[in-house]
Amino acid sequence: MFKGLGNLGDMGKMMKAAQEMQGKVAQMQDDLSSITVTGEAGAGLVKATATAKGELTALDIDPSIFTGDDKEVVEDLLLAAIKDAQQKASERSQEEAAKLTEGLGLPAGMKLPF
């Protein structure tokens, strides 16, 4: 009548594995907050630092870009550096997620919800 109920032990294993995965995902989220990446623009004249979660934490601007009336150039360099840092943060986050899914035996390329 209820074929397959003899596999309830497998369900317990799956639940335990799911709990372990949840813990590992939470730990990875914490780790992403401490990993930093740096984006650059203008051959390093402007640098933006962000966490792997994408939170901008610092800007480093070479004073030489403030000579003249190139306000638009400075703005463009700032945006480019920030975008570069955000891209690197996204890539690093995906790399860390890939390490996690690989360790859990999940299919390659599987994207977790973060």
C-alpha cells in the first residue's frame, strides 16, 4: 500500500544534508563580507574597493586627476572603477558559491539563491 516507506532513513539523511548545506551557505555569506576586491579605472588613477557581496568600502583617487576642469572625466573614472569593483565582486561571489556546490556534489553551474 505505501511502497517506499522503508526508505525513511534516506529522508533523514537528506534532511541532515540540507541542514549542513544551510550552515555552509550561511558561513559563505559571512565570508563574502570579509573578502575584498578592487576595481580600477584610468590605469589605476581611480580604485574602488568592495566586498565580495558588492558593498563599496573605499575609493582611492590619485590627486593628479583633479588638475584642470575635467569634472566629467573624474566622474566617468569614478563610475568605471565602481562598476569594475562590482563586477569583480560578483565574479568572486560566484567562485565562492561554485566551491560550495562542488563540495556538496551538486551539478556544476548550479546557481544558489544569493
